[in-house]
Amino acid sequence: FFLFATKPKITKNPQITVELLRHLRQAMKNSKYITEPIQAYIVPSGDAHQSEYIAPCDCRHEFICGFNGSAGTAIVTEQHAALWTDGRYFLQASQQMDNNWTLMKMGLKETPSQEEWLISVLPENSKVGVDPWIIAADQWKNMSKALSNAGHSLVAVQDNLIDAIWEDRPPRPSTKLIDLGLKYNGLTWQDKVTALRGKMAERKVSWFVVTALDEIAWLFNLRGSDIEYNPVFFAYAIIGISNIKLFVDSKRLLHPAVQEHLELDSPSKPELTIQCFPYESVYTELQAVCAALAPKEKMWICDKASCALTRVIPKAHRSAIPYTPLCLAKAVKNPTEIQGMKMAHIKDAVALCELFAWLEKEIPKGTVTEISVADKAEELRSQQKDFVGLSFPTISSVGPNGAIIHYRPLPETNRTLSLNEVYLIDSGAQYLDGTTDVTRTVHFGTPSDYEKECFTYVLKGHIAVSAAVFPNGTKGHLLDSFARASLWDSGLDYLHGTGHGVGCFLNVHEGPCGISYKTFADEPLEAGMIVSDEPGYYEDGSFGIRLENVVLVIPAKTKYNYRNRGSLTFEPLTLVPIQLKMINTDLLTQKERDWVNDYHRKCREAVGAELERQGRKVALDWLIRETLPIV
Amino acid sequence: FFLFATKPKITKNPQITVELLRHLRQAMKNSKYITEPIQAYIVPSGDAHQSEYIAPCDCRHEFICGFNGSAGTAIVTEQHAALWTDGRYFLQASQQMDNNWTLMKMGLKETPSQEEWLISVLPENSKVGVDPWIIAADQWKNMSKALSNAGHSLVAVQDNLIDAIWEDRPPRPSTKLIDLGLKYNGLTWQDKVTALRGKMAERKVSWFVVTALDEIAWLFNLRGSDIEYNPVFFAYAIIGISNIKLFVDSKRLLHPAVQEHLELDSPSKPELTIQCFPYESVYTELQAVCAALAPKEKMWICDKASCALTRVIPKAHRSAIPYTPLCLAKAVKNPTEIQGMKMAHIKDAVALCELFAWLEKEIPKGTVTEISVADKAEELRSQQKDFVGLSFPTISSVGPNGAIIHYRPLPETNRTLSLNEVYLIDSGAQYLDGTTDVTRTVHFGTPSDYEKECFTYVLKGHIAVSAAVFPNGTKGHLLDSFARASLWDSGLDYLHGTGHGVGCFLNVHEGPCGISYKTFADEPLEAGMIVSDEPGYYEDGSFGIRLENVVLVIPAKTKYNYRNRGSLTFEPLTLVPIQLKMINTDLLTQKERDWVNDYHRKCREAVGAELERQGRKVALDWLIRETLPIV
């Protein structure tokens, strides 16, 4: 699963949109919120933590324009209302928005950037407002510069104007916090704080403002369920060389297990004493910390943190970094986490073997739909030990729906699985011991030669990445073309990246590594990192193919060892058979055939043993049949 | 040839260095040059045009520290003198500099950046001086920011302090300008100016300050010989929608052919009238243009242009661009230029076939050295039609010298060619019709299995790039890993990029395209662009291998055509046999064997015909023998 989620579509109602826009435009002139009227208001997607998935109370662009894809920026002026989104969402946005809104298709040459558009429609000397908590510091900087070059100005509007007109806005979630224990974490939060302080001391930094929710969850070995699919909780943290300040709804800390876990009553060491503050007080507390800084003291904050919080730190003290040390530390999984991820993937494979065996039996009846498979997959996963929930909404797509890369089945698009069409399922789950994300593309009848040909190119790309050997220090983006070479040879391609970092019982998408031609600023791959490998091919209007494993970066043995740098390669954690029926084996090299057979042998051994243990005979038979060697 | 040139070594003389540093430090306090004393002075490499190769009058870091590699920044404080250079030059710099200078090895973890070092050694509130004509605007910005964050300031010193103490500094060259004529250029300068203005109008830009010497040479269809190896001349240009201002030593325009070419007396159209100004008056003339700008008028300047010139343009009018439209237009060769490049490469191959045939005969005599081969190669090239000179200093290296990537033979390092060692020659020439750059690695006796193995991996990488098929719009850096995959598989690698843009009777290195993991900001490859493909492998202390062709980007025919994007591939322009003796054919796939045979067939056809025409029988026999098919 490379892309973002969508939620069920809102029924269009232009009357409602007109009303909402009228209210918003009134707020843009209302001295209750702003000192001087603003001529435009920007509604970025995301929350105050720049989360990819957001809680209902933060779905502001959905509220105002109806479009609920994860990436979209709405801008409302006195005359216009426009939404910018990227290629994944052109169709969805055009379906969800009414004609009070203009869709701005990002990435097309004729589409103006937000800045260009604003400059073209605004009267001279305009003020453009934005909530400084929702816009990241680096985005603010770019937008502000472009506007001021054109004689306008970007102003921070402290009250969010969408919230101001959103009558039934849901409250911010405050779910129960759980302490996983060392058995799952491998490291205590105290050790993590100490290691972090080591990094801070190394770079002579005395404070670090933690704003990303998964970094806070990882650091304190706590999980929540404030945001669907992501086991995180709303919080901030400010870590000093001898202070730990945690900002979280205080009710959540009342539970004795959490109190004990965080040693709130009896800290083992003074420098490991956690001071707790209400979530909302991070701003004033950060002001207080900054006021007491010595002249040369430095404070780290991610350059993707909110503009509001970033600007509290005086420039002379601020060190804005693209990836935080926690982001990096979290990406390199420790042995306990690796073991947990392996177990989670075996359990996940058990559920999928069951699913595919069940599908083979049920599809001929003509009653299986995209939605019912997604439900069945969730049901089967939920039978596995330590299951918590899905890690993202299941992409279950038949035939032409498979070509919509970010598709999620909805009642009005739901298709029935048949013996005649390609079926693509991209799904994953959160278990206490790990996070999974797997895509398989299968055919239950006889695939066409063309479908097989395309599938085989995708498989060749998948193998090229999975079996790649590369020097220590290589960045993942340098492997992206390996996944495409065989498609390119035939004039084919896919328009998404090849892989993303995967958290361990955390977000299914995490930085700072990935495999994508789109990024250059990714950090080098290291042994212990976990990423996805998911090339695809999408034929608009007929089918979609994607083949995704989660893979672990491991040391590689090589014949030579240039400059003692050492080499790396990948070990698949996902262990679900690749449908042999879809492969044109003539197109594979001997090395590729060996890879497939070796992979299937591993699936049979690891997953077969677990299926046997769980007494799942039908799925075991299916697994054995699906993992026969190819020649 | 991927890297930069070196010149013969200066004999170290610490007494001279001490004197020079004393003079420079005096100048740093001399109110004749500066209003307040400066505590450090930065000497960047390069000239006022940020040229890669520089004229003797601009070799300032060489004058002050003795090191003459092309890339190096010297910084002198009251107490210290240090030079930063990269991995290519560590050895050379340590040999050329005496102990009055500290070598700062860039790219090593322990090496401080120039900013870090300055901050660590300077007293509080220091002033750091630099010549604003030599430092690029983007470099100034970074340096200035880092210094001011630490309480220091970067100040522009208008008089260059090195020039001030350089008694016998050579004058700026002012060589004869030549007009190549349409037969070589394919487009008149008038058409080029008109096309440029089209791009300016498209982006609503009314002025463009041209500072790169190759852009000026290309735009006006003129060549000079102010800088060795690069057929350019010192000039600036300011192009307006209805103005053309050329800044060049006025003596150079007296020649009737140049007058006629530029239509100085009788312009065909008013907007194609060239106003000529002395080279030095660009600053004041740009000030005048800027003073007359209408409020919203925009002016383009490359962000690599000098700080001095960039800052003349008020920020509100300045549009700093990473690649200028001329850089892009120049990179896409027109049919005349492509035809010229093909011819130049055939002539160049004739010279190299002669050379290799001669070497086979001469080496057993034991009198052939690295330097004598370089001289012989130049002699043979100079016999070809329209030869102008070399395009860079020949890298001629035997055995361990081949592992020094930027090696250039000097009398004290000169080795004799033998039947026992690998020989690497990277060389090229300027012809009126094109520029060449080719590397071959050969053995005149029996190469070891290991040498053959490494050579074959490099060959596989070369073929992987050369035969790659990729979609229109792909950036060259995405192809870099293809060149490394087979080396990586065995734990090997090389530490330079894989390819650079090549000019047409212009600089052998040009932007905005290339094939390198180091860049992300390269422009997409387009049909008509010309780049090098030159993977290598270097075994310190024993041998170096590199295999380089210049290749033309051409449309590729593919089975399918995803989204009608079209595909591209490469056609080798270089047509010099690859030594079969060095290949372990067992390591090649059938496709790779076919590529080698197909390539050699082309060499035989195109170069064979020319050898025959020139009556070079011995070389023809050699060519035929060296292009026998492999199985």
C-alpha cells in the first residue's frame, strides 16, 4: 500500500456548500477572528502534527468542500473556491465536489500553483490567512515569500475559521493509552530518552520539540487509538538534557498502568522525571523554555512542524531539521521489533491464505464483492493473536477498479469478483507485535496473455528491488529505477513510488526512508530498516496490477568488499504466495525463477507451520499447491 | 572523462608561501582595499563566470597555495591557512601544498565545513571577506547565513586581494573570435535570440542576464580560445525583449567577419541590433537597465551567477533560476549539430584506431610512456579535419596510476606501458564540428582473471545505461544505478557519477543533464541531448578501469506506449572498439553479447569507411580484428 486512504463519499449538496462558503467569507471579515479582513483563506490538509491520517475533528477540507482524500488544500477567496489535489484524487475530487468549487489538478502543466493562482485572482495588497498550527513551517516560508514578492501578505489567523463555522465539529479524541511492555518494544522509554540525549549532546543541542505523533508514541512506548489505522495519540513532548515535558490530555495519565509505566510517582532518576502538562499548553510552556535559553543554546524542531510552534523558538536558537533523531532511531528496528514484525507477517499470511482459499471456493457462486472480500479479510485477520485493527482501509478492486490506484470500494462502485477479471487486494493490519501491508494481484479464471505479460514485468521489477545488493549508505531512491526497468523496456510504467518505510505497530507509512524517484532527501538505508517493495502497472479502464511485500534491510554477503563499506540487501517479511498462474515464466531469467521458488519455499515453511499449528487444513492445502516450484 | 583537469605540479617552496600569506594578511588590514580589517579572506576557485576551467589570470587559489586542482576553496585567517577540496584531489593537494597550509578533505565525516571551521577559529564578531565576483549568489547566501547566525559577517571586498598581491598576474585573454557559420551551427544567432525571447515572453520575463561563457558563445554562434580546452571567450550579455547588449573587449569586434556576423553596421531588424560595451562595464550598464525597470518587470539571472552581478538586480525584479533557458536550448542539439558530433566522433575514432594499432607495435620496445601516448594521441587527432585542440588534458595512466581517477601524467609520475599492466586512456578533442570524450581500458599482454572480471562488470554497467529504455521526461540521475548494479552485486562500486552533458564544439562538461546519483536537480533527458556513459572501477594501488562513450538521446521504439509518453534510449556516438581481450564473456548475458557485437559492427562500418577513405591500412586491419563478433 503506497498511497493514502479515502473515506465513504459524501452526497453532493450544492446548497450546503453555498451556505458554508458564505459563512466562511463572513468569518474572513469578522473582527472577532481577525484584526483586518483577509481576502483569501487557506485550508491545508492535515492536523497540528502534520499527520498523514487525521482525526474527524481535523477533516477541515472535507467539511468545507466535500472532498475527503487525504491530500488536498482548499483556498477560498471572496469570489472563488478552489481545491488542489494530486493525480491520485482527480476522479474522486471531481465526483465529491460540486460546482461551487474548482478542482486544481496538481502536476499538470496548465494548473497554476496555489501561489500563482492567488496572485492572479487577488486584488492588490491582499491579506491571505492561514491557521499557523496546520501549516508546516517550510510551507509557510515558501507561500509567504511568493505572496510578499507579489505585494500581498500571508497572515496567521489564530482561530481556525473552519472550526469557527463548524457547528457539530467532533471533539479531539482522547482514547486509552496502552503500555506494550518490553516484550514488544525491546527498549525502555528511559533508554530511548538517554540515547536521544546522546544525539543531542553530539550536536550540542539542548532541547528538542517533538511534534510527530508516531515519534512520541515510539519514544514513550505508548500507543493510543486517536486516529483510525494509526495507533497514536495526541501529544507533544519537549525533551531537554535534564527535562522531559509531556503534553497530553491529563485524564489519560490517570490509569495506574500508565502512571507506573511513565514512573510519574517515583521516577528512577531525576533526569528521567516526566513533567506532565495539558495538551494545549505546549505553546506557553515552549515560550517559557525559550525565554530561559542561554545565548548559544540550540533547540531542534522538525522543519515539518507547525509554523505556530516553530515560530515560538527564536531564530537564533532554532535548528530546523528535515528528519529528527527520533524519526531515524525509530526507522532502524531493534531485534525485538524485527522478531515482532516477522511474527505479525506470518499471522497476516495465515489470514490471507485462508482468504484466497475461501475466494477460490466462493467466487464461482457470484456473490463475492470487493466489499465482502475486504470484510472477510478483516474478519480473518481479527482471528489472529494480538490483532488490533487494520493499518489502512483495504483496497479491494476488480477489473477496471484496480486501475484506480487509491481505490477503496464504496457501495456505488462495488463490483462482483468473477472468473474473468483481475483482482487486486492491498491490505494490512496492526498487531501488537507489528504492522503489515501486502498487495497481491490474482486471477480466478484464466488471465489473458497481456495481463500475464504485464504482471510478469511487475514481478521482475519487484524481484529486481528485493534481490538488489547495494553498498551501505545507499539511499533508497537509487533503487527505484530497478523496479521499473522491465516495464520501461516495453514502454510501460507506473506513476507512484516503489516503497515507503513501515512502522512497527505504528504508522504504515513512516520516514525517513523509502524507494521513490520523487524524493532525494531520504536517509540512507541501514540494516534493520523496513520498507515496502511495490511496483505496479495500471491499465486505465481495464485492470490494475501491484505486487507488494514488506522487506527488511539486512547485510549482504558479497564476493568482494570495496573500501570495506559492506553491502545490504532485502529479506521479505511478507510471506504470501505470488500467483503462479499470472506469471509468464518465459519472460523470467533463471535467477528470477530461482527467486520465486526460494520465496515460495520460505512461505511454505514459515506460514505452513503456523497454518498447521492453527489447524487450518484448507488454507494449508492451498498454500502447498500455490508454492509449487516453477521451471 | 567525468572529472576535472590538473596541471603540472608547482615545486613546493615554503618560503614563498610564507611571504604570500604575509602579504595577503597585510592586505586584509589595508584600508586601501577594505574599510575595516577583515579576520578571514575566502578564495573560491573559479572566475567571474563560474567557469569550470579557468584562464591563468583567474588561477588564484593556485597562486596562493600551490594546489592547482580545479575545485578548491582557500581560506586565510590571521593565524591559519586552509584549503578545502574533494576526494579526487586529496593526494594531489597534499603533494602540492607545504605545511603553511592545512588540507581539509571534503566528504570525510571528521572534516569541518568552511562555515564550521571559520566559526571555530574566528574571534567573536569577525568580518570575513570575499570577492563578490568570484562567489556565486547561492554560495554567498549560505555562507552569509551561517556566519551571521554565529555572530560574524560576510563582507564583499570589491578589490580582489589576491590580485592585489599578485605581481606578475597574467592579463585576461582576448583571443580572436571565430564565426563558425550555419554549416556548423544549424541556427542563426538571430533565430536563437528570437527563440529565447519566446521563452522570456512565456514566463513574462523582460530581461535576461547571461553570465555563463558557453551560453554566450552558443547564443552568438561565436567561439574564442580564452580558456584552454574550452572554445569560449570572456563576455557578458544582457538580452531584453527588444535589446541585445554584448559586453566584450571591443578590440575583438574590429574584425570584419565578426562585424558582419553580428550585423554591427547594418542590423536586419531594430530588435536584433547588438549594442556593444566593454567587458568591464556590465556592472554599470546592468545598474542602468535596472534603474529603468517598470514596477513588475522581471529579470532572469542564473542562481550560479556571481553575487556581485546578482545583487545589482533589486530583489523584487530578480528571478534567479537554476538553469537558464539558454542552458536548456543548448543541451538539445539541432540536426546540424548532431551530424557534426557524429562526424567528429568518427574522425576521433580514426585517430584512436591509429593510436591503438601503433601502441601494439611500439609497447614491446619498452619506450612508450603515459606522456608519449598522450602526445601521440594529440598528434593523431591533429591530423583530422577541423581539429582545434584537446577538449581536456589527456588522462593516460598505467597500472596503479589508473586508480587515481583524475590522474594526469607528469614527468615525475610517468610510467612506461608494458605487457603486464592495464592501461587507461581518457581523452577527447575539439573539432569545429563537435567535441569528443572517450575512455578505453586495454591490456597489451594477458589480463588477469580479476582484471577481466572487473572490466566485465564495468562493461555490463556501461551497456545497462547505453541500452536502457526509459520514458520521456525521465531525469538522467534515475539511470545511474543501472551502471552500478553488476558491480554492486559483487560488492564493488565507483565513487564518481556516470555521465555528464557534452557540448557541441563547446565545453566537454555542460548542464543541465547528466547521469549521477549526486544530483537531483538535473533536467529531464530529451531526444537530441548528448551525455557521456562512463562507469568505472578503481583498485587502489593496482589498476583503474573506465569505459566511456558519448551517447545521443534518441526516441526508442517500444512494444507499448503508456499514456502516449513515448520512450527514449541512447545511440553511441563514440565508435571505438571495446577490447575483447578484457571481457569475460561468460559473465555476459546473450543480450549483452548482442549489444557488443552490434556496437562493433557499427564501429567497423562507420570508422572502417573513414579509415579506408584516409588510406590508413594498418589501423583498418586493427579495427577489423578488434571488432570480430564474440559468442
